[in-house]
Amino acid sequence: MQDVAHGSLLRNARQQLHAQIAEASLNSHIEVDGDTARARWYLFMPCTVAAGNQAMWRAGIDHETYARVAGIWMFRHKRSEPLMSVPFETGWATARFA
């Protein structure tokens, strides 16, 4: 399991893929059951992809589970469900993935 505070590892990986990111996690839904929890986050991410310097619109849903170990909440599992990834210029009206 990964300590939730170590989110910088995930940010570093994203920065290798994206030159610029303005990410928003919205409308969270978190259910806590004792020392375990489940969450769903809606993601909206305008970004510039490092390869080709391409401006993109990206959106998805992140599904996460957590466990509390010795009083610290840790990631147990994360799955991302992509909803769209399209060039900035064309937008998402005609195609959700490009």
C-alpha cells in the first residue's frame, strides 16, 4: 500500500507525460467503513502533452480504495476510467477520444 501523502510520486509520473497540467478533482464521493474506504472522483484536466507539445482536454473518473494502517490512510487500489481525451482545438463535441 502507498501512503496517501506520497501523491508527489503520482504527480512526478504525470509531469513526465504532460508538460503543463491544470487538474481538478470534482464531486468526490467517499464512503468510510471502519478502517477501509472507497472513493470516486471526477477528473477534469486541461493539459499540454509533453510529446508534440499538444494541448488536450482530458476527463475521467478515478475509483480508489484506501486502508487505515497504524492511523495513516494508505492507497490500496486506484483505477482510472477515461471519459475523453481530445485536442484543445477540436474539443469533445464530435469525438470523445482522438
